[in-house]
Amino acid sequence: MSRRGHGKVTVLAGGVGAARLLRGLAPLVPRGQLTIVVNTADDDVFYGLHVSPDIDTVLYTLAGLSDPVRGWGLAGDTFHGLEALRRYEHDAWFQLGDRDVATHLFRTRLLRDGIPLSQVTALQARGLGVGARVLPMSDDAVRTIVETTGGRRSFQEYLVRDRARETVRSLTYAGSRGAQPAPGVLAAIEEASLIVIAPSNPLVSIAPILAVPGLRQGLRRAEAPVVAVSPLIGGRPVKGPADKMMRALGVAPTPSGLADFYHDVLDAMVIDTADRAHLAKLEGRGVAATCLDTLMRSLGRSTAVARAALALGATVREQRNLAS
Amino acid sequence: MSRRGHGKVTVLAGGVGAARLLRGLAPLVPRGQLTIVVNTADDDVFYGLHVSPDIDTVLYTLAGLSDPVRGWGLAGDTFHGLEALRRYEHDAWFQLGDRDVATHLFRTRLLRDGIPLSQVTALQARGLGVGARVLPMSDDAVRTIVETTGGRRSFQEYLVRDRARETVRSLTYAGSRGAQPAPGVLAAIEEASLIVIAPSNPLVSIAPILAVPGLRQGLRRAEAPVVAVSPLIGGRPVKGPADKMMRALGVAPTPSGLADFYHDVLDAMVIDTADRAHLAKLEGRGVAATCLDTLMRSLGRSTAVARAALALGATVREQRNLAS
């Protein structure tokens, strides 16, 4: 396949890892062909504001406004409001930048007025000048609940407040059973020529998306190859507690473990050179694989990883065409 | 009267004019003796946030945090959030600083949780280190509705968005009939040794307070002298559209017009030297009066005006004692 004409691309995305891939991928896919289905199970209410961390990270990244160091929020943002809030709330532990607050204010008000999250997100994408279509996985509330050795936590409590120090016993995606995919999500999966699972935490970013009724079936039925980009490099994630969580929940923090986890939907995987020993194992179980340096520390590296995912998808498609 | 021992002082207050007086008055009244009953009929919801402009101006002033130039908001505040919000809402006309937003976020959340405004305000006063007791006139919603030649406006629409350019036809204090004074308001009037009507717009800052059932009667019955500080200097307010509004509604923008407006509750008035011609008229109708330079352009001038109000109150009390 040439680099052109890969058709519609749909990405299942969490936060930072997905954003690193997307900044490389978005420029390679023609405007209007890229849909990003974003995890919302990390959403939470802070200071009365509805915060959608993964949607914001994706939007800010695609708008070229994300903070390159922190991995969340807006570049150059200030924290005057948070500092002032601590006069009233001494234990205000969730950080919100002043510019970032505007995103949450707008979202909170519209949601309260009954406008679904998918529409709010579309308005925000337009306001930020984002060309790609960004869809929440669902307009219904799905929340990751983390049962740890210390008790029940919301995901942000576990990750941000408690810094992921507690051992995870189980995860539930509360509300997922009754949730519906947001408008456009199933069609984006059905009509895609390539589906990419971003290098996000499989347990708390991708699994909640797959837990929305219809999503997993849609992926299984999809004509497009499903290519995962591994978030692991030599058994560790670039950021966050994915490896600890995977181990605690019986998922090996390796490409093979990941392939097990995604077994029923996965066709191919992009892995890091550090994990090249897994290439044969993956191929042995029918998962096409390619390896390269996946640490996306620059736009150039993001572009290279995105190209590898597109190329791997094209290869799988070609092989299918030959076989049929 | 000595400057000490004037007992409890209760101030009826609007925004900027009241704040100018209060920065002079607060240091003259021992901690715990000063209660400020604040107009809340200017309150409004912006971007989903409950904004109480007069409460904030009073709190910020007493905390020494108010912006000395703008007359509203916090000194040195930034407006990054508002600027960011305009990406989503192009016509965001109500200005909120980043630090200021924290006040509204806290208030909005607590009100939504069912905590009354008076308790929220007490928590905010404590957070800001304000020693005086700041009470909203009511925990119930009272809203000034401005009927102008152009249509019906909220007060902030009339004042801020439309810059008070439209001619006012009538004012209503919607909700006032069913409102109750906030806890502590009537007691603060009853127990006061001096009641001061701050140099605020009589029609939109003081009248809504007087419109809360029980307030006006409380002032009439109060033992303490009621001393108004005129907001007018030579027929014009220092800031805002008070004169235009007064004229439009048939109230002369003079100390005499003000005395008419407050007729049933007023005992005395502090007026500006520019209006000294009104001294005799006021005395002639039984309103004790004193004049000095009331333009409070410095803390020193605020202190002088506050002292004049305290002294005038003491004089009225002494005369009453002599008469009885």
C-alpha cells in the first residue's frame, strides 16, 4: 500500500500514549478520514467541573496545544485559580490549569443543559480547530472503579491522589453494561479501513472502550485489520502504572500478554525493538507484528510509529486479499 | 463619643462604593462588632458559575485582595481562562479572572449541594481571613430586573454587557416578596449601635436589601441611628449609572433626593462638600447631616469618611439621650 489511500482510520484511544501516536498519525490521514474513539471511564467531577482527561489530552494534542512535558493540560497554562481555590479547599489535590478550566466549564454547563458529551466534544473540537473527529466512547457515564488493597477508589483517586501506590485487586467499569456507544462510534469501526488500538493502558484506557456493549462485537466483525501499538517497552510502560496493574490482574506486561488480552479483536501489533523476542510468538499465534523504536519522544518518532501501524495494517489487508 | 466603644456596627452594602467605605471602617470597629449585610440582587450565573459580585467585592476588599483600579475582582488576577473560554464561546462578555473563578467554583458547588449562601459566604470569609461578618441579605434568590427602552435585562446585562447605555423604565426585585432575610441579618440590625447605609447605588444595591420582607421594618424599629453615606458628589456618582437611573425613575440625584428615597428609615447623612447646600435642607427635615470630601481615592480618605459616619451616628445617639 502506498502511504496515500489507506482510507478511513479509526483509533481507540486513552490519554498520553494515544496522544503521542496521534500527533504522528493525524498529519498522515486526510482530513475527515480520521476518527478517534476516546475512553471516558476516567472522567470525574472536580470542584463541580466535569473533567474528561482523555478527551482533553486528545483534543489538546490534535490542536497543538498540549503541554509536552506534563502530558496533560495546556502548554504554558497557569495555576492561579487552583492556588486561590486552596484558600477555601485545603486538600484540592486535582490540578487544573486556568485555561484548562475553560474547557471543563464549557463542558459542565452544556452537559447540565442536557447536551450529550459527543456533541459537546464536537463543539470543543471545532473551537480548538481540530480537524479529526473525536468521539467519546459513549454519551453514558462509565466509570473505572479501582478496588485496591486500601479500598475502593475512583480512577483519578487511585492514579493522581494516591499516585498508584496501592495494589490493584480488581477493576470494574461501572455503568458499562447499560451504556450505548456514542453516535458514530460503531459506524466508524464498521467503515474503517484500519483500526488502531493506541499505546494506552489496556486495562483502564482500552478495556473500558471494549466494555461498551456493541464495541467488541463491532471490532470482531470489522472488515478492517485491528492493529495495536504496544504501550510497553521491555515490560514497562513509558508512563503510568500499566505494568503493575497488568501483573496484579494476571496479564503479563509483554506483547504476548497484550495479545492475549486483545485476543478476540486483534490482527496485528507494533512492538518495540526491545521486545523483538516476541515477534515470533505473535506471528505463531496469527498476530502479524513489526518492531521499531516506539519511544515517541519527538514528532519524528511519533510519525515513524504511526507509519509502522499504517504499513502493518496495509500488509494484513494485502495478505487477506491474496488469501481470498 | 470616643472613637472606641461605638458598639456593634451594621452596614448595608452594595459593591464598589461600599467597599471603599469598608476599607476605612473595618479597622475602626473591633473584630466581631462589624456586620455587613450585602446586596445579592446582582447575583447571576455566568458560564455555569454562581457569581455574587457585591459579596465578592466586599470580601476581597476586607481581605485586602481587591483590585484597586478595576473596582472588582482580585488584584493582579489574570484572565487566561476567559481568553481560553472564548475559543468555545465567542460572545463571553462577562469577565472573570482566574483566581476569581475559584471563588465562584467553590460557591457554585456548595450551593448545588444545598448549602445556603450565608454559610458559603461565611466559609469564604474564613478562607480569605476576613474578620468582619459578611451576610448576604437573603439566602433566597432575589434578582434585579431592569426594564429598559430596549427590553428586559438582568442587572449584569444592563450594566456590563450593555454598559448602562439604555434608559431604565422600571426596576423589579424579582423574588423579593417570598425571600427571607438570611440568618443573622435581622439580629444584626436590632442589636446594632449604628447602622450605616453604604455609598452604593440606592436603586440597585440598597433598595433590593430594603425589599427583603422584614428588613425595612427592622430598620424602622432599630434603636441604632441609621446613617447613610451619600454616593453622590455634586449630583454624580463616583462610578456607575446611579444618577441616570435615579433621574429616570424620578429620584433626584442629590442628598435631598436620597433622603426622600430612604425617608422612613434614615436618621442622618454624610454628604460631600460639593453638596453642602443640602445640609440645611436635610436638617430642616430632621435628617442630621455632616459634610466632608467623600471621594475615597485613598485609604486615608476612606478612614475619614468612615470616622464621619461613626461620629454622626454618635451625635444622633447623644441627642436622643438628651431628649429622652
